[in-house]
Amino acid sequence: MIQAPSFAFSSNLRSLVLTSVTIVDEEFFKWISCCCKFIEDLYLDSVYGPKNITIESSSLELFRFKCAVCIGICHLHISGEKLKEITVDWSLNAYRKISLDILAPNLKRYRWTGNLINHPNLGNFVSLEEVEIRLKPKLDDCDNVLEILCRLRGAKVVLLTEEVSRSLR
């Protein structure tokens, strides 16, 4: 189990990888946002505990989130002016209310794998170059898929799985 360090403890971490850990509460993510002023790379793989993960960083360039069986996490919020790449691999319980908010105007690469989320807030990507969408939509999710693709329309390269393409018929 990982607990947030004291907010008086400022860190010069540049990279942080957490795999198969339980976070005591959301304060840990607030600590990363407030006290890790130099963090550039954050990878959360099978992190359990809090229902909300909020990362707001002025230095973060790469964010990767992977959760094969997300039992507790309901809301993922990530924002940063320097974010260049975001990867989200999120398989979740389709019966829970889930939200995804991304505010990264300078994002260049975005990869999203897993279940489709209704009405994600993907912000405004002005520098997007490459998008990879590997979602598992239901056949009646055409409107949600179109909404996502419209948000990502400025990308130079868009890769879709056959499942995503089929949902557009």
C-alpha cells in the first residue's frame, strides 16, 4: 500500500512507474500534481484504491494508464500543457458511471484501448498527429464512436480496430 508523502516533501522525480499497487487515497495523486514539479513520465499499471485519479502537471510529457480489471476507479482526469503522449488501456465494468477527462492541448499521440465510455471529455487537441483507437463498442454505440472521432478529427493518422469500424455501419 502506498500513502501520499507529506506535501512539505518536494520531489525532483522525473519518472514514476507504479505496477500492481494499492494507493491509500487520492492524496497521493494530489502530491504528484503539487510536489513533483519535474515529473515527465508517469505510468500507472494496475493501480487500485481510489475512485478518482486526477493528475494536473505542468511538466508531464508522457502519461500511461493501464488497468485490465478496474474495480474501483470511476474517474480519470489528466491535464498538462506539455503532455505529448497519452495511453489509456482501461477495461471496466460497463454498468458503473465512468468519466474520462483529458486536457492536453499539445498532445501529439493518443492511444485508447478497452471499453467505450459515454461522452468522454477529450478537450481540444491542436497538435494531434497520431491516434490509435482499440475500443470494444456495442453495435448500437455509433453515436458515441462518432463523437470521439469528431474530437480527434485533426489527427494526421488514425488507426481503428475492426470492431470500431463495424460500429459505424
